[in-house]
Amino acid sequence: MPALSKSICAACGQHIEYPPELGGKQVACPNCGAKTLLDAAPSSAIRIPKQKDPAEREAGSSAAAPLARRVMDNIEKVIVGKRDEIVLTLVAFLAEGHVLLEDVPGVAKTMLARALARSLGCKFKRIQCTPDLLPNDITGSSIFNPKTADFEFRPGPLFAQIVLADEINRATPRAQSALLEAMAERKVTADGVNYDLAPPFFLIATQNPIDHEGTFPLPEAQLDRFLVRLSLGYPATESEIAMLQRLQARHPIDDLEAVATTQEVLDCQQAVRAVHADEKICRYIVQLVQATREHPDLALGGSPRASMALLHTAQSFAAVNGFDFVLPDDVKQMFGHVLGHRLILRSESRLRKKTVGRVMDEVLNAVPVPQVPATVSKR
């Protein structure tokens, strides 16, 4: 069965999955019934456009590729038929960023975080966000110890290597802000004392795009802190059947074993930063982001943080696929996933049924692709 493409309803913001042959056509949204023009060339599908012969790959391959393949194969024992989304999550993790998972309940968002933590042998904690959640419930607090007659700091769930903030938009802005320092600086301040978080630190936040009752939408400044936003979506028919067959006796997550160590992960993150990006690549990234700032349909374009995020994800995507240098293809693959949640449409453009996906496609088509020799590499 061919992979389904994804678009976003211009009226309600719900994700619409459709076969590629319907691209560019107008259909009724299954959620609200409004007519929506599907993206003709959606940018959500991940392709591997570059290939190397075995000798060249052996000579210049990235050190992150073998670990990435082991981890992805291991996660697929639990998550069936979502290879692209697993790749994106691992790309964000190795780029030292964070992921916002936006999707309906029951599509394995929590299971993806647990499978990643088990595969990497990392400490995992889950925060169930509710309106009565306090910042101290996340970061930890000082408790009086009568034996020592002193206050002792008890770390909160944020003191883990992989943290799942489930339904983050149900927490109040005050509680949401407790995550910002950890996401940006890998440290927590409690009672005036700074506590460093053990590396690697990775936050996966989830939110339901359908049920908005009793929620607190994430402000743009907080959305900008997430490296990528992605959606798992419903599985294909054959994938769902395979999932049910695996779950007959017991859940495969119970038998999932680690295929990497913490030190291997840290070494791979360093290897990602060492992936070479030519000056033409950096100029191409800046031109793409600047084009979003000048686009007439956008009220808010990409920030300098978006430029850095696009560079780091392109480096990580190249490394995961076995390359030690970045090509324009890598940038184009990551562009939609990095910029999609950072751009804001003008109200009049939304009324004309324009979508962020279509705007990003226009930007990619308008900015000329630089010619970077495939032999450009540091090593």
C-alpha cells in the first residue's frame, strides 16, 4: 500500500491523510466538512535522494549512521509502519533538540518515547500535564528532613534523560514555562540553586489538536523552542493488522532491550556537529528563512533560531543517512518539519484557503538551489 500524504485543513487545522494521487485537489475535511485544497507536493515525506557506492560510503560515512540504524530497527519492533516519523525523532535527538508530537489520542505517541528511551538505555520519566500542575511538580522542590533539621532537594521528573510531557497544552502557562530553561540550557533552577541535567537530555511534548476545551495553547515563543513538530497519524491497514498480531500475547515494549549506550549517544551527537556544511549551504538556509519573513502571505516568518535549527537538523539528517557533509537535499527535506510550526499565516491568506504547507512549497520553489560539489567534505 502506498504511503499516505498529509495536509492540514485551512478551517480547523486538523491533519488530513490522503493518497498522493489526490494532491492538488479540493476535498471535504473529514473533521469539519470544510472544503480544503490538498497540497500538490507535501513536504512531509522523507526521501533519501543521495546514494553512494560501497567504497565511497565506507571511506566517508558518518559515525552516527550505524547507531541510528540499530535504534530505528529496534523501535520498529514496537512502532509499526512509521519509519519516517522514527527517523525524524532520531534526527531531532541527535541534533540535541526537542520534539512536539501533535496528534489524536491512541496513535503511539507515548510508546514512541518509551521505545526510544529503552533502545538507548536512557532514564525515562513521564509528566502528565493537568491544569493543577505546578512548576515544582516538574522541577522538584526542597523538603524538610527532621533528622537533619535541614531542607533537602528532591529532584522532579525533569531530572531524566528522555522526558515525555504528555498533553503539554493542558498545563498552565506557569507550568509550561518551567520547561523552557531545561529545554534551552539543560539546567534547572530551584530555590535559587542551579542543577545541571545529565546529558543527553531530550524532551518530547504531546498535544491533541482536536480537543481544545480546558487547554492553554503554546505561545509562539515556546513553539519556537521545539526543533521539529511532527504527527504520527493513523497506521496503514497492513501495519495495523501487523500491530494487532504482535500484541496478541504481550506488548513488545516489555522485551525491548537497549542497543546503544549513553556514551555512544553522546559521541554521535558530537559527530553530528562535525558534519560539514559548506558556506553555500549556510547561505541557502539563510535565503530560505529570509524568504519566509518577506512572503506576503505570512504574518511571522522564521527567526534566527529557525536558521540554526534548520542547519542542525540538516547535519543530523545527513549523518543518520551515512554522510559527513550536507547537501541542499538535506536542507529541503528538513525545511517543512523545522519551519512548519514557526510560521503564522495572515488572516486574509487563511480566508483564501492558503496553508502553511503551500507557502513553504512556494518558498522552496522560489529560492535557487546552490550547486555544491558532492566531494565537499572536511574529511
